[in-house]
Amino acid sequence: MGVGAQARRGRQGGVHDARQRCVVVPLVVPGTRVTEYWEDLRTGRGARLAELLGRVFTGTPPADRAELNRAGMRTTLGRIKAAVES
């Protein structure tokens, strides 16, 4: 049994803005745990530029980005579950 992981680092205008990762872990009992997370990297130097570019390219203000990403992750995980269980 192995663990699979995929990571992606977002970048806008040369500024890293997010890290996204999906981890797949087989369980001892029948099943698999899939965990997806998103980390906001818009901090420190360059944060204001990353926030501005994020708003321009996505149309979403920074304050709403985390909830929008959570909703997207729930949708993705639901689709994975439906595909695996069909």
C-alpha cells in the first residue's frame, strides 16, 4: 500500500499566491482517505500585488477566496467519491 500526493503552487505575475495539495492514503479497512488542502501564500513582501492580481484574474476578493476554494474542494472530493463508488 502506498501513499499518493500531488501538489501545486499557484503563481500570479511572478508572485506565489497559494499551495494546493491532494493526498491519497489507502486504509487498513476497505477504503481510501483523500484529503485536499489549500494554503494562502499571500503574505509578506508581494502580498498586496498577489491580492490585486488574484482579484483581477479571478474576480474574487481575497476575503472570499478561502471559502470559494473550500467549496471547490468539496465539489472535487464529492466527484472523486461518486466516481470510485460507481
